[in-house]
Amino acid sequence: ELAKFYEFKSIIEFHHTKKVDSPSGTSKHSAHLINLPESNIQSVRSDAFLAKQQIYFGSSSERILIDHESFSRESFIVGIQLCLKKIVEATEFMEGLENIID
């Protein structure tokens, strides 16, 4: 919804140095949702991070920042468990967590 009201949008994503894809699939998906070209995603690889994504919305007079960071892979467990449960029950192909979460 914010994307409709702000002229400027950008994404900065941070991951550990062993992360293979750049930008990450999560950042590409976020960019798609806010109608942002992939060229506006900045990727940082550093072992100071596990996973972090910042999405900026701005105008000439203000800026909104959505900032999410995972410090441990434990933060992914709930989503993995939900996906495993849904896979067993699935009768059709589903892509994206947003289509799995009730």
C-alpha cells in the first residue's frame, strides 16, 4: 500500500558471504510487490549479517523504513514447519509463503 503514495522506493538487503543469489529471492519478491525494478535493489554480503532487508519509501519531505533482520536461522523454523504441513495436505502447486499462510 505504501508504494502507491511515495515517489521513491528502494531495497537494501544484507546477507552472509556464503549467500549464493544476489539479490536474494526475498528481495526480488519484495521489489515485485512494490513495482520496483531489480536494479534498485542494493545487495551487501558480509559475515556481520545472517539476513536483513530494508525497504525505503520516500518523498522530498519524509521517509518510511521497513527493517527486518534475522539473527538466527531459528527464525525460519515456524515457516518451514508450516510449509511441511501444507505440502502433505496440498492438492495443487503453490508458490510463495503468502499463498500458504492462512
